[in-house]
Amino acid sequence: MSIIGRDAEKMSRLTEQAPARLSAVLVDYRDDLCLKEALRSSIADHGDIDLVVAWIHSDAADALTCVLSALRGGTDVFHVLGSRANSSGVRNRLTITEDVCYHQVQLGFQVVNGERRWLTHEEIARGMIVAIHGNMTYHVVGMTENESVQNRFDKRRRS
């Protein structure tokens, strides 16, 4: 399994967990040319890509396009979106071939004692696993703003 990342220290900690199974591809995915070359090299070394979990920061606008263009088909792509992303707008801006199955996982927040907080790494990981195992086209981890507004509205109606 190849993992693409740009932080050498984090990548080292991750690959140490299963060195025989994980192959680190250290590249700044904000650099399109370097990313394309790293993908070509990884595919040449390890074969076609079956599953992509793409959690790409907004400062790497073309990274997902680079990844999608490297795929040869039969690949599931799980695109991680932030809580404020417009999921249909994001999808409509992408060119996805018929043989690639595109999924979205939108990250929300948790409400604890009436206060919002960011999701933990464990909550995000569990949500991703649910989405992948369930082969979900769209999955929300936590709560989105729309759900939060609806919950407040429902509470007022019941009062």
C-alpha cells in the first residue's frame, strides 16, 4: 500500500506501524509535476491503484485532478471534504472517468455539552472506515451546519 504525504516525520511514524505493508511516497502534492511523477513511479513499482483516500488541503487545487488522471480504472476514490465544502459543486468541477467510482466523505463537527468541537482523528478514521466498508457515495462524519440548524428548529417546534 502506498501512502502519499508531504511531512517526512508523520510519514515515518505511519510507515513504522506496518513497514512490510506500507510504502511511503514523500512528495509535496501541491507541486503538480512532482505529484504526477510520484504517482507514475508508485504505480510502476506497486501496480494499479485500487483505493484512494484523498484528503487534500485547499492550497493544492489540482492535486485531486492529478490523482484522477493517473488512475487506470476500477478504482474507488474517497474524497474527504471539509465541513463547509459544497459537495455537489466539488463533484461538478471534477472530470471523473466512468471506470472510477467517486465517493465523498464530508467532515463535520461534534456538539458536546452544547459546544461545538472538531472531530478527533479517531472519529475521522472510524467515519472513513464506515464509508469505505459501506461503499457509500456520500457520508457525513459528525454533524454538518445544516443538521445543526435542523436540530435547533426541531427542538423549538417541540417546545
